Amino acid sequence: MKIEVSAPGKLVLLGEYAVLFGAPAMVMAVNRRARVELAPSESDRWTLIAPDLAPRPLELDVGPGGGARWIDDELGSERFALVERLLRELDRAGVVEIGQLAPAVAILDTREFFISRGDSRCKLGLGSSAALTVALASALAIWAGDGRMPDADARWLQTLVDLHRGMQGGLGSGIDVAASVLGGAIRFRLDEASSVAVAQPVALPADLQALFFWTGRSASTSGFLERLEARRLARPLSVDRVISRLGELSKAGIDALEAGGSFAFLDVVDGFWDALEALGREIEMPILSQEHRRLRRLAVESGVRYKPSGAGGGDLGIAFAIDSDRLQEMAVRAEAQGFAALDLEMDPRGFTVS
């Protein structure tokens, strides 16, 4: 049996940071997909092939509890820490008894999540780890069972959200996992205990236009989240006040989208920028980096609205408008200053199996 699974990346449209504390957020699956292929191994070892991560195939032994022993230990542990964590979490959660699986040749392909910049390649902030987690976990669940694909339902979503958060030390909301599982545009939130994920498909207004920009610099989401947690413990009242404001704006903006109110949503985007700036001051982190500030100035000059997508600091930003001509004007201005407008579209499909 050979299994092929793919899962889309994501862009957060609204609700960054606030979603960690129970506020709703809006996320959109995008047409960059992580792909996993499993095929029977001809030996008693697993083989991993990842064109964008390792220059050659790597072999490993997988034991009880999901423990991995790399034949080339240094390269395997360095490049495939996510795979190691996923194997352990799948076994710990009882989803798959990893040590009992028949060895496979696994091809992991996340090349669509990178952009070329001169002689180097940079990772786009499109949720590649979540997409790969969804694709690989789904493939392993099929490999362990009778060949049937898991249902893209609330139970499988919650399982994968818990797995991914466990792999990240409890950080993150799981919003990127929801996009990879379900596809399309999704209203996402956590319950009051910040544990159970609730995801609902949303139809975006037809007149709302968006254009996506690469700032030219990757950013570490985990670093921002760790800093937020530390500053919130030190100054809970002032940080929570800003988080509450972000939550109010996120709910207002998403309600406007669901009601078809594109103009009201655009006004919220400006307010959300201001609230992100206040949060950056509170946690002393450059959420609104110089690259994002330059892109926003270009947006204002072009008559459109702009915000970061995700934790900020770099990675991606989104320009919103009703008038597509104004978006194209911003694209011309931005590309003249070295920014890249990305050919991204909403992917209506979640993870798929063939």
C-alpha cells in the first residue's frame, strides 16, 4: 500500500494573540501544501526523504513509545525534531502505537512553503509545521489501520490540535492546524479553558480583496509567544488590557465579515494595527517590525488597509481593500521597494488522501 496525504498552509486574517485567550479569530487555508508519501520499506528500518531539509535519505529505527534512533544521529536529530516529537505525541496520546508499525519509506515535501531570495531560500510564515503535522499524522493513522482516512471532523481536529500544542510545549492556539484539517475560511476559537477548539466555516464577502506580502525576513512565532507569557506573568493587568482590546476588535471584525460588512471590517483592521502596536510596547517585542511599518505606509499611500498575518516581527502581511486597482497600486509600490507580493489564494480543501 502506498499513501499520499497533503494539507494546506494558512494565513491568519484577524485575531492574532487574542485567540490564545478565548477570542474568535479568522484563518484561511492557502494553496501551498505539505505533502507526505508512505510506501513499504524494503528493510526493517524507516527511511525519511525530505528534499528541502536533508541532502540525502536518512534511516531510523522506531521503538516503543515513538522513540527514534537515527542512523545518522546528528543530521536526523537536527533536521527532523518535529518528526521525533510527533512520533512521541502520537504514541503518548494512543492515536498510533508507533513501535508496532511496519517500517515505511516516508517522503516529506514542504518545498511550497519556501521562497527564493537570491542564492538563499527562506521559509514563509504559512504554518508549514502544522500542515506537515496534519499530513504526517493522518498518513500514519492510515498506515496503522485498515487504510481508511480519518474523518475531517471535530474529534480529529481536536486530536491534532492537542498533538501540535503538545509538540510546542503547550504554546499556540491550534488555529493553523484547523486550517490544514478543514480548508477554506474558518472562524476559530478556544473554550474558556483554552483547550477545546471550535471551528466553523465562513463565507468571506465577495467584494473583499486581499493581497499578501512577504516582508523578506522570517520570524519565530514561539519566541513571541514565550515573551508574551513571561510579560503577562510580570504585568498581568496591563498586558491583559491590551489582549482584551484585541479580542473585542477581532470579534467585531469577524462579525462584520460574516454579515458581509467589508467596510466595517476594514475599519477594524486599522484598530487592530493600533492594538498590536500597544501589545508590542507591553511585551517589548517588535510585533510591528520596520518591514511591516514600511508596508503599512505604502498601504496608506495606496488607499488600502494593512496588518501583519501571524505573530508579526516579519514573515507575512496582508493588504485589504474593496478596490482591486488600489491593491495593485500597492503591489507596484511594494515590489519597487524590494517586497514580494505572493501568488496566494484560498484553498477550499483541507487535508486530502490518495
